[in-house]
Amino acid sequence: MSLLRSGVLVAATLALSLNLLSQQTLTTAEQPQAASPAQSQNAAASPANDLTQAQSEEKTAKTETSQDQNKDSTDSKQRKTHIGLGAVTVGAGYSHFSGPPYPYGYGPYGYYPYDGLYSGMLWSPIWGPYYDPAYFSRGYGRGEVRLSADPKTAAVYVDGGYAGTADKLKNIWLDPGAYDLSVTADGREPFKERIYVLSGKSVKIAAKLSESKDKPQP
Amino acid sequence: MKRKFWTALLLAGTACFAGPGPKGTAPKSAASFYSTHAEQQGTAIGATLVSPQQAQKLFTSPVNRCCTVIEVAVFPSKDRPQDVSLNDFVLRVEGTETALKPSSAQVTAASLRKKASSDRDVRLSPTVGVGYNTGGYDPVSGRRGGVDEGVGVAVSDGGPGPKPGSTEKDRSAMETELSEKGLPEGTVTAPVAGYIYFPVSNKKGTTKVLEYTLNGKKMVLTLR
């Protein structure tokens, strides 16, 4: 029996897109002054005078640096930040999932490595081995055992551990595997059966306990 | 109290080291109680073809999906132990030339393991959408005008998800079931019975012949 899981997701989203409009009005960048024709001529006329040329280049570099600083200060004064409302969007969504259950070991939040280590059987020094009733609840990757017993108050044991009374264990969910199921009641013959559980499958067990031949002595 | 504790500990220890469960099925009182039977050198064999419907009831594992299941019982002679082996059985399907050997529980369980359908399949879902949008900001001209509005509606059915596959635990459980219900192998002195699995689909109306080789001599059982 395949499990049917459905989930409905309705989402309404109001999104305000804020556009950060940084309009940068750039001033027309002043072009560095070209070297004067006289300087060019001078440079062309006396190429051997390296010292003079180096000094003049140093001066030109200093002039460009000061010009850049002036340009930056002008930009910061003229730059304005505008915040504009771009769009208002209202959305609604509907999602329906009718897929299968997660395979064994995988829950909705990923792989759970300790699933296989948890046997579910507890131990009481008085009652012996027993199961937490919640252990037989429905879960991912589990198989179902549909149990009907007569009498309904009969005690149910799984692999020797007390599971509860038959009337409260009509649907037992177990991990895939082989189990020894036994149903006992006072004055009745015990019912024992080897059951095999597969994920997503259902097994019907009808345990009708006949009257015990050995009558209890008074 | 101490006595109880040690008794419980002993029981738990015994349970831990206990072997696998009982093998095979309970043999009927005689080979003649099976659908077909034969006898040779004091050893009798009975066999019954299990229909797919019966297999569905008898097994939790979907064994009828891959195999033909036959219940076989071996009744050895009283004074001589009999060696039972799956290799001594051969199944012939009428109209075909092939002779099949039984599959072990391990192989059968592996072949029954169902693969999950791939998540990579492209699935189309019907979707309806309505949209409206006017105005806006033109970055080229710098003009701002109109009104920005947006309305959207979308409905989509996700459709069926990928089918789940069998897990390793499922395979192990199937192997356990098929092994425990299978015909016990080895030297036997008392009647034994169990199922054997042949890797061929059990089609209705086809006659099958089960051959059993006993000390080099064949015993033929016709199954319908």
C-alpha cells in the first residue's frame, strides 16, 4: 500500500523592490593640459638635456594629481542618492504533493543515520522486554501489520517483547524485516506466527485463540 | 531477584546466538497429498504448482512478479538418508527448449528489488498564469511615468512524485522470507517440504514439467 502524502502550501508574498538609484552626474572630466608647443620644441631641440626633462615631467605629474583631487571633490558634491519604488508584486501559490513516502533512513530533513540502531525495545526488571507504544506508529519506510485477535484483550508480543493488548494494536507499523509475532491470553492456546514486513506493504493477521486444552487446576 | 536477572540474561544471550528461523513448510503426511508425485528407490516426491494468486497470499514478497513457485516435498526412505539439493531440480516449460534451474533466495530477492523511478524524469504540470504590468522607469530616456502594478496568479498540480524503490532492508526481509520458506537443503532423514523458485513467469495454461534427479535417475512430475 503506497502511502499518500499531500501537503498544501499557500503562500502570499508582498515584495517591495527598492531600486537604489544612484545617479551619478559626472562632470565633464577636464582633459589634462597638453604640453605646450614650446616645451615640445624644447624637448625636441635638446634631447640630451635629461635633467631638465625629468624635472618638467615631475612638475606635470604634480599638476595632474592636484587636478584629480579637485575632480573627486566636485563629484562628491554633485552625486545624489535617489531611492525609488520600483514595483509592487503580489503573488499567490498553491502546491500539492501526492508523492510517495521518503525511503527508509531519509526523513523530511535528510538522512537520519541512527534509524537502524534504534530497536525500540526497552527493558523492565519486573516485566522484562517491552516496547514503547509510540514505536509502532506509522513512519517513513515502514510496513503495516493489521492485527485482529480474539479475545481482543490478548497480549501481543513482537520478538519476545510485550507490545500491548490486541485491541490497542490493530495497526502495527514496523521496519522491514522478519518478526516473531505471538498473541496470548489466559485459558487460550497461544498464537505464534513468523511475519515478514516490507516497506509500504500491509500484512493481515487474524489471531483467533482457541480454548486451551490444559484447563487450569483449581 | 538475582536469579531472575541471570535467567533474563541467559534468555537474551540465547536469543542473540539463536540461528535462523525454521526452514521450509510443514510437509503433508504423504507425497500423494500433493498435486503430483513420484517415487523411486523408496524416496517419494510430491509437488504442487503455486498459482500467482496463492503466492500473493502465501508470501509478503511479490515473488510471483518474477518467478514460478513450486511447493516440493521430499519423503526419504526410512533406512537411507537422502541428500536434497536445489541443483537436482530442473523445470521445463512445455513448448520451449529451455531448462531452468531454481534460483536461490538471495538471487530471487535481488531480482525482486524494485528500483525507484528516477527524479530526473521531466514532468510537465499544467500551469495557468495571468500577468499585468504597466509603466516603469526607462533607464535610457530617464523618463518616469505611469503606474507600476503587478498581479499574478499561478495554479499548478505537482503531479505524482517518483515511485519509491525497495530499500536494502526490504531486500534483506525478502531474502529472509524466501530462504525460510524455501526447501531445506542437505542430508535429510525425515520428510521435508518447502518452496523452490524458478526464474520464469507463471503463465496460465502452460504445462510445466519438474524433473528431479535421484542417484542419476530422473523423476518427472507434470504440473498444471
